Amino acid sequence: MITGTGAEPVIQLFHVHKRYGSQTAINDINLTVTKNDFVFITGPSGAGKTTLLRLLFLQEAVSEGQILVNGINLQRIRRAKIPLFRRSMGFVFQDFRLINSYTVYENIALVLETTGQDIRHIRKKVPHVLRMVGLEDRIHAYPPRLSGGEQQRVAIARAAVSNPFILLADELTGNLDTDAADMVFGLLRQLHSRGTTIIVATHDSRLFDKARARIVFLNQGRLEGETKS
Ligand SMILES: Nc1ncnc2c1ncn2[C@@H]1O[C@H](COP(=O)(O)OP(=O)(O)O)[C@@H](O)[C@H]1O
Ligand SMILES: [Mg+2]
């Protein structure tokens, strides 16, 4: 197996299975992701990509096997600690999941408010991340007024605002045209160059040329192989 350059494992999967009734979504996966890796999880629709991300984000529990994130065994994490655990990660959803009745500013500020950050910090930090994604002029706009690419950039800003050590993204360019996808993808590369570990689930192989990354192939829930771009 090709592993990343850094030696420090941030995510380890040991014989992970996930079943939904008689349906097996993840079938005996072993995988190690090291600090500052850039990993594409790819494979056809139904391969288990989204399920794998959901297991890492603790939106689902494994049926069998073990997942360690930063050495923490996800099966042992207490329910009350799950929100805190999730806030240490950023998750970018394919469908953005912004709150349409909140402005761009409010959508991002919410993340910091829930972690109890003070208002002066929030007022500085939100424009700062919006500058990073090139949307500082849309700070008071409501998401429905933004294009798909802009909404996805807001979603990335929201995921990045709490300086997560790892960013998970599910089909993040799935709904975007090529130019918007390139821009969104460039943002991930920027976060990666600042030390964030990035895991992107995608069936879009065009993205692979755009970063030096590990490419992990899933098929019918199994890890079928790995290569480097
Ligand atoms: N909540 C669920 N309930 C039942 N089956 C599910 C659920 N989520 C995923 N699956 C099944 O698990 C398999 C993998 O799905 P998914 O992880 O969404 O694949 P991908 O993201 O690669 O398209 C599919 O067969 C899907 O139907
Ligand atoms: Mg999916």
C-alpha cells in the first residue's frame, strides 16, 4: 500500500464493515491516512464512498471493525463528546447544506458561536475566510442568491473556519461546471498546503490530475486498490 509522506497516522481503519440490513455498504476495509495526506476515494455509484465518509464523521457507526481518528477509537467515544469530535473536522457536503434564511456571514459565524468563541473574534474570522474563498463581497447575501459554485465556496469557508485538522468532502464538485469546480478544488489544495489532511469522495476522475494525491478505489464496498496521481 502507498501511504502518505508524513509518518503520523491520523485515520486508521481496521477490517471495517458497514451493513444496512442485508445490504453491505463497506466490506472489510483497511486503510491508513497520515497527516497532510490528500486522498481521493473513488469508485462507481454505490461503491460505499459516502458511507465511508459518514463513518469517519460519526454520522454512522461501524457494524464491525475499528476506526481510530487521531488515536481515538470512534466506537468508544461517548455520545456527549460527538459534537466536539465533529467540530475538529470539516465536512463539505455535495448539496452544500447552507441555511437559506441566514446570510453568508451568519452561516459561517454559527460554527464559531456554537464553539463559544467571542464576538470580536468571529467578526474578524468570518471576513477572513470569505476573503480566502474570494467571496468577501457576498458576506451579507443569502445562499439562494448565490451560484452553485459560490455556495460550495461558502460551504468550504464554513468547514475551514474552525481550522479543522482534517477536511472531508463528498462529491464536492458534483453539481458544478468546470470553472467553478476548478476554483473549488483550488481551495482544497490551498487548505492542504497549510497542513490540513484532505479526503475527497468523488466519481469524477478529471479531478485526479489536479493534485498529487493518493487515489483509493472502492467497488461494492471493497477497497480494490490504490495508486498515486
Ligand atoms: N442509509 C442507508 N440505508 C440502506 N442502504 C444504504 C444506506 N446508505 C447507503 N446504502 C447503500 O450502501 C451502498 C453504498 O452507498 P454509498 O456509500 O452512498 O455509495 P457511493 O457514495 O459510493 O455512491 C449502496 O448500495 C447504498 O444503497
Ligand atoms: Mg456518494
